[in-house]
Amino acid sequence: MASTFQPTDDSQVLDAVTWALAEVAPLEIVGRGSKRGLGRNFQADHSLDLSGLSGINFYEPEELILSAKPATPMAEIEAALAERGQMLAFEPMDMRPILGMGAGEGSIGGVFACNLSGPRRVKSGAARDHLLGFNAVSGRAEAFKSGGRVVKNVTGYDLSKLITGSHGTLAVMTELTFKVLPAPEKTYTVLVSGLDGAAATRAMAAAMNSAHEVAGAAFLPAALAGRSDVSYVQGAGSSITALRLEGFGPSVEQRCRELREELAEFGALEELHSHNSIRFWTEIRDATCLTAPADRLIWRLSVPPTAGHQVLATLSESLGAKGFLDWSGGLVWLSLPPSGDAAHEPVRASIAPHGGHATLVRASADTRASVPVFQPQPAPLAALSARVKDSFDPKRILNPGRMVAGS
Amino acid sequence: MLMPKPDEAVLAKRGEIIAALREIVPGEGVIAEEDEMRVYESDGLSAYRQMPMIVVLPETTEQVAEILRYCHAEEVKVVPRGAGTSLSGGALPLADAVLLGLGKFNRILDVDFENRAVVTQPGVTNLGITHAVQDQGFYYAPDPSSQIACSIGGNIAENSGGVHCLKYGLTTNNVLGIEFVTIEGEVIRIGGKHLDAEGYDLLGLMTGSEGLLGVVTEVTVRILRKPATARALLVGFASSEAAGTCVAEIIGAGVIPGGMEMMDNPAINAAEDFVGTGYPRDAAALLIVELDGPEVEVDYLIGRVREIAEANGATSLRVSESEDERNAFWAGRKSAFPAVGRISPDYMCMDGTIPRKMLPEILRRMSSLSEKHGLRVANVFHAGDGNLHPLILFDANQPGELETAEAFGGDILKACVELGGVLTGEHGVGIEKRDLMGEMFTEVDLDQQQRVKCAFDAKGLLNPGKVFPKLHRCAELGRMVVHQGKMPFPDIPRF
Ligand SMILES: Cc1cc2nc3c(=O)[nH]c(=O)nc-3n(C[C@H](O)[C@H](O)[C@H](O)COP(=O)(O)OP(=O)(O)OC[C@H]3O[C@@H](n4cnc5c(N)ncnc54)[C@H](O)[C@@H]3O)c2cc1C
């Protein structure tokens, strides 16, 4: 009989895992469900629904930290931060546009469990760079903690890094403490139109290598630029290369002037200011231009920045992929025509010469059960990762098979 | 400090081990003479000394793999060592262990400006990376004070920080990839010039693991463009409370300085005696706030910080108007350790972290602990991130003073934990803070960490005796007590 446990506090989480361990009954760990469709499709008879563990424990703006329970909705966290002019600098994406609006809203636990980071990743780091400490229940049914509430901390292993991006396969987080940062006063975006992927990559590298502290560098081919809700981008009729500058007013204005001068040789320039600029980067963050049609496959590839445009060109030609670049060329978002094997072999072959990894973000449940969703690892690394899993969850009761088949 | 008991069986076959290592690393790469091994007998925590059994200095990853494979098969312990500047005894040799030095891994392999990455061998110094890229206006951001000497491999093992980490992050935030060798001799590569290693974040786990999980043989770091400009403020306060509030308000105003350092009165005076660059001797606390970035931004932020400092009753305030003046502001801070070294025969450098707002409280506690133990203390802090470096002054030639200094240091670190902080911010646990781990972690917490160690090194051969106060056998840690099914739970809502 399948059941859903809905604990309302840490000790009930511990009880549920204790039972699951005794019965060797795998649990699906669910925060608010927005990312249930992310990762391998796996079988668990029971689910552990954490929605009862919600709310901010403490928020200390002058210490730049916030601590919350795992199922705290992102909207609640973002509202609290906005009130004090702060933000999550790693800019976590909202997966609902891609995975379906029907799913629940995102939770802070899910954001860290999936290590989701947006365009500012290139300047401010990933989710994994912001988690300072956590409390959790391991698959051994033991409540433990790691880290703390301060940034400078090398006391013991940095398990905050390990738990971030572990997709609920090591331990059930019951409390998370993370770093927050001041939100920028002003955001401008410099747009260069009409570049091909190679030229766009050079322009992005020039901007990233300048002293202007670029906080986002993306490239949209013409067809995808047309899908933007930002009118200038939509009507551009050509590709758009975008560079974001943010910070204190006078600084942003001056950097914007200087960056425009340095990029003048690349092509026609335009600027987006506050509202449009923010909207544009939300679209990039959430990959909204790839949302429709809903049956297309979506891949997310991380490669060296100079390699992204080559991968995009290769796959556009061979597989009819549509896509765009973020992270100064290092993040490739792809949409492919539907197919049973998600074209995983040619996609992964395309990045092999450069190094990096490819994640199948959207595909049918069947496909996600049969195709490796995450980049397969060389045998010694896979074996080591499996031993790490065993050290937390020897009976494989927490999200077993979500990352790797059989573990 | 109690170290694991040397294994007599291993000591007995020392000759055989030397011969085997010479097969792997020919020529002068194996050192077995006592005189020649002496330079390796301690690291930056020089109160502790121990001769290694043998020193080996390989030059290639393949040699490292062979050495480790051999030691694993023969159950010989291994202590990795970079430049030996650790302040926590992480690289302290063991009597029955091979000391594996990475000094010959001293080449930079690839400088890639387009991808903003440098690939290097682990023995290259921290500053060596910046030197390789600075002619193009780039630098490697984490800047431990030991940067001319410490190795990037050691930085990874300790997750080292520095003055500029407040804005630019610690080592862990600036490393893109590594190659490492497990104790079984398996070569593993994670990350690279792309962002975010996929699968479990073993890169993040290895960073700060103090040489207990693997031997790092190659490193890829990200480099940054040098900020256009930097200026500093030197601000004196009549009380540490006022200085502490000023720090909190700067951060609260949304300003993240490139560096924000604080010194207390004894440290100010020691530095002033030593370099004499005009620190206010009567100030109870001194702040150095450095703003870096585009010129307009720096000028604008200098104004903001000045307003905040004045509102908090600054008793003196100077703004640097030239590079020379900025460097002069830093000269005293940078020479704080040797300056304190002049006013006391010996000193011990501690490294706790507290939440910023607890600065005044920890200073109060330190001065009463100073009275209790009868030893003086001078303080320098990375104030922006609450990382303290109390320098405890003592004289090792006076019987009992070293022990008193250690007890004083232990009390300070316990106070840090009590105030919501941690035992070590950047120097590592090593042997120095090993026995204090229980102040911060429960047995369950520590057992889970040791289980992770078991996933990498089931025989416990890599750098044993460091970090963990109690060594458990992996088989023992793997055991589980299963509480038989209490289902159904009356208290958990089920559907
Ligand atoms: C004067 C002075 C100032 C300092 N200032 C700072 C500072 O500002 N910030 C800071 O964070 N630290 C500072 N330190 C501490 C020290 O410099 C750092 O911890 C540094 O990273 C150690 O590097 P190392 O190469 O000397 O490593 P070592 O001392 O040789 O080793 C340190 C640890 O790393 C392990 N290790 C070394 N190389 C490898 C490898 N390739 N693979 C696996 N494990 C390895 C060792 O086993 C050991 O556990 C300072 C030290 C001194 C002496």
C-alpha cells in the first residue's frame, strides 16, 4: 500500500525514515513538487512530502544570512529578501515554465537539492557556493548537521557542497542556512545585434574579460529572440548578444558607456534599462523561449565558454536543435524534436571533445527511465560516487535511482 | 597531542619500503637520511615536530598513483604535503608514514584567457598563478597572507582564504576542477573549464578535506580581471563596539568591500612600533576598509562608508589618495604577525569565526580570558566575515606557558562556538583543533563525516590522526542499528 507521509517537524521526518529503513521501503522525497519531473524516473512506493516543514527560521539582513525550512516557498523567501533590498545572488531558475505550470511552486530545499543557478552564476557562483549549513536526516535514519551560519568555515568536511545537487539521494534536509547578498540598485543590459555564435562568443569573452564586472552574458539566435516579451528583443529581427551590468547607479551608467565603446566594433548596440532588463534576464534564467511546443526535449549542457557555440551549431545542423547560450557561452540550452532515446548519444558526443556535462531536463517519464538523464561518469568516479551514496544511505531508501540507475 | 601509535610492523620493514619507493621514483626523489628529512619535521605549527619515516617527492601523476597503490597494498600510511605552511599541523609527519611532497609539481600547464582559467600543477604557489596572468591584467583572487610560499594544492586541501575573500570568495569558490589520486591509486578527474561538476559535488567535498581524501595532482582555477582601481579608508574608533557596529552597518547598507580588516589596540601598537605608518595609537579599534572596482563606484562608495563611519563616532579617518598611501594603510596589518613576534618571544595564532554582530562580545570575553590565564592577546580580524585571528603572547621557555596558551586558545574557540560561530575559519582543524571538534559536532555528526572518509579511504591510511578526535574503523562505522518498524505512526499525518 502506497502512502504519503506528511511530517510537520524534524522528529517526524526522523520517524518516517526510521520506518522506511527498517522496511527497506524506498521513499520519494518531495518539497513542493515543482521539480518532480527533473531527474531519472524511478519507482518509490512511498513518498515523504515535506510541505509541512515550511517557513523562515531567521533572517538577519546585516549578517547576510537566512535560515529556512526545506519546503519554504521561493516566493516567500524572495519577498522577505526584496523587502530588505537583498537577493539570492545565484539567481535560481523557476522550472515551472519548462516542466509545466501545473506543478507546485518551487521550494528552497528543492533549489539547493538541484543546485539550480541562473545567469549570474558567472559572477556570483552557484547555489552550492551559498549554502552555509544544514540539518538533515540521513538514509541511516540519523539526524545530523554540517556547516554553520558563517561564511568563513573550514571545520570538518564541507558537506554543504556535497548535499547541494544531490537530488535528495543522500539525506533529507530539514533546515538550510544560506548566504544572501545586497540586490543591485540598478540593472542595465547592453545588447549587440546580428552576431553569429562565434562572434557573439568573442564579444561575451571581451566583456567578461573587461574590468566592468559583467553579471550575465547570453546569446539568443534570431529565431529565439523573436519569442521574447521584451519588445526591442522581439522586434530585433536578428540575433541578440546581451551583457548585464548591475550595481550602484553611477557605476552602472559609467560601465555601460565604457562597455559600449569597447564593443562598438562588434555590431549595432542598444541598451535595456531596469524593468526590461530584469524581464529579459528572467526569460534567460527560465529558458522561456524553449517552453513551447511542450513535446520537445530540453537539454542543458555545461561546457567551456568558448565551446558552447560550436556545440550549438553542430547539433542544430545534425539534429534540428534550437537553442541559446548563457554563462558567456558555457551553458547551452537546447530544444530537440521528440524521440525515444532523446538523442543522448549524439548530444553527449558533441561535448566530448570539449569536456563538460549534459543533463536531460525535459523528456517523457519513459525516456527518463531508460536514458541516462545525468552525464554518465567514468567507472572509478561512478564507483566512488556510489560509495559516497552508501555512506549516507546504505539501504538506498532515499530517492533511489533518481540520479543513477540502481543507486 | 596524542597521535596514532606507530605501527611496529611497518617500521620493521622500512628498508623494504625505501627500496620499493626507489623503484617508483628514481634518483633523489626518495629521501631517507635523517639530516635531509629534518626540514620536513614540522609545518607552520612549529610547536609540533615529528620525523617522517621516509620522504618521497614524485614528479608525475603516474608516480603518485604507483606510490599510493603500493602503500595501500602494504598498509603504509601517507601524509601529503605542499609547501608546509599549514598553521594547524595538517602536514605534520607521522613516525610510521611516508611523507608525500608535491614540491616537484611546479609547472603551470595552461593559461586560457578566453575561458578565464588556469590549469596548474599543485606545487605551484598561490602567487605564482597571479604572476603567470598579471601581464594581461588578470589575477587569482584568494590571497592568503602566505601566498608567496603556500601551494595551490595546499590551498585546496585547506580551502584557504585571505583578505579579499569577503568579496571574491574562498578557494572553494574559485576552483573549477581537479585531478586527484585515491589511496588505491585510482586517478580521478572532476570539473574542468566548464562550471559545476555534475553528479555529487566531490570537488566541493575535496576542497577543505585536509589531505584526508586524496592527493591532488592537478588544479584548474578561475582567474579574474583586476579591478580598475582600489582605495582604502583607515578609521579609528574609541571602542570596539563602535567599530563592530560600523562593520555591520556598512554591510547592511549593501556595500561589500574588497576587504574589511580590524585590529585592536595591542595589535595597532605592535604594528606601529614595527612599521610606523601612522596608525592612531590611542584608538581602541582600527578598521581598514578597501573598496575596489570601477573608479566611479569606488569614489561613490568611499563617500558612503565615510558617512557610516562618522555616524558611528570615528575618532580618526583617512582616505587613501594614492597607491602608496593605500599600501601604507595595509603595511601595518600585513606585518601584524611579525610585529607581534617582536613584542613577545612566542605567539600562537588562533582562527575562529563568529557572526559579525558578536564582535564586541567576543572581545569582551577575550579580555576576561586574558586575565584568567594571565597571558596577553592581540587581535587582528577579517572583520567583514567575522573571522578572528587572536594572537596569544607567551614564552615557551617558561615552564607551563605553552600549555596555558593552548588552554587560553581552546577557551577562545569554545567561546566562538557558543556565540554561533565555528572553530576554524581558514586554517583548518589539523591536529591543533582536532580534540575540540566535539564542541561543535555531536558524535553522530562526526561519524557521518568519517563515513565519507571511509568511502575514499576504507583503510584509513591517508593523513590519519588529523581532523577527527576519535578514529573508528570503517566496518564499525558502517554498522547500523535498525529500529524495527514502528509503523503506523500515530503522529505523522499520512494519506
Ligand atoms: C605566515 C602565514 C600566514 C598565513 N596566512 C593565511 C591566510 O591568510 N589565510 C589562510 O587561509 N591560511 C593562511 N596560512 C595557512 C597556510 O598557508 C594555508 O593553509 C595554505 O593553504 C597551506 O598550503 P601549503 O602548500 O603550505 O600546504 P601544507 O602546509 O603543506 O599542507 C596543508 C594540508 O594540505 C594537505 N595537502 C597539501 N598539498 C596537498 C595535495 N596536493 N593533495 C592533498 N593534500 C594536500 C596536507 O596534507 C595538509 O593537510 C598562513 C600560514 C602562514 C605560515
